[in-house]
Amino acid sequence: MPSRAKPLLVVGIPLLIFVVVLVVGMVRSGRDGGPPGVNEKLGEVAVTTEKNADFLVTTLDGRELRLSDLRGSIVMVDFWSSWCPPCRAEAPVLVEAYERWSKLGVEFVGISIWDDEDEVRDFVMRHGIAYPNAIDDDGGIAVEFGVKGIPEKFFVNAEGEIVRKVNGPNTSQSLDEVLTEMSDAAIGIGGN
């Protein structure tokens, strides 16, 4: 194989898979077009995922983790990639938020999509990310959850129901607002 063709295959095949999986996901979710890609602006959107959707991943440390294993806790599931600029900018915010919220029993799970394992491991180590992370190699979980861009967060209540979805990079304030509302609702404060 010519030396110039190898880099084209290494980049082209994953890119093609990424586009095909996103198009399939858009068709399955009923999305009316628009380019897939990176979410650069923060905004809450309607949850279209089955409310009790589950997944099974193998975390970077080799453990199997199901979303349903975390039932009883509020969970934030973050779909991200190491090559995504807003994901890189958001990483310190998530690290800081996890340090605070994990002490209150809130769980975070990161799922990197269409990414290289070495790049993911480097990203997690470089940012000091302590919560479990896994790689969705083929994008199947992202498609099942209706991910249309990254970063994208799904918030799961203690009953295991996906109740909120937020596109784009979060701030400490935006994460605190969502998690505070969910925590208050879980203990019956705030009229929810």
C-alpha cells in the first residue's frame, strides 16, 4: 500500500463510519436534516430517548458498567470526544463539578464516541478525570440515545429515568442548576 494511502484510510474510514452512524441516528430519531457535529452552544433540548434506556460499557479501567447499575443515584452521562474543542474546554468544569457532586451521591459517566483509545486515556489523565469513562467505538450507544452532536449530556433520576438532555459545553453554574433541581426533586423540595 502506498505510504500516502495509509493515512487516508486511517482518517477516512473512521470519518465515514462517523457520518454513516450519525445519519442513521438522525433518520431513526426523526431529525429533519442539519449537519451533525459539535455542539458549541449550551441549551436544554427535549428528551427523545426512551426514558429507561440502558447501556453496557467497559470502562477504561476494565470494569463493565451498565447505566442501570447506578439506579438509586442521580447520574449525568456525558457524550464527548478528545478531538472536540468544546469538550476540551468543558473538561475542567466537569472535573470540578464531579468533585463536589460525587460527595452528595451524584454519579458521572463519560462516553467518548468515535475516538482513539490512546487519545481518550491521555485526555482523561491530562484533565484528572476521576469518574468512569468508556469508549463507544462504533457509535451504537450514541445512536441509541439520539446523540446529534457533542458534547451532549443526559441526566438520569434516581429511578433510572432519563429526564433531561443538554447540548453543548456546560458551565459550573449550568451543571449546578440542573443537579440542584434534580436533587431537590429527589428529596421532595421545590414543588416538583
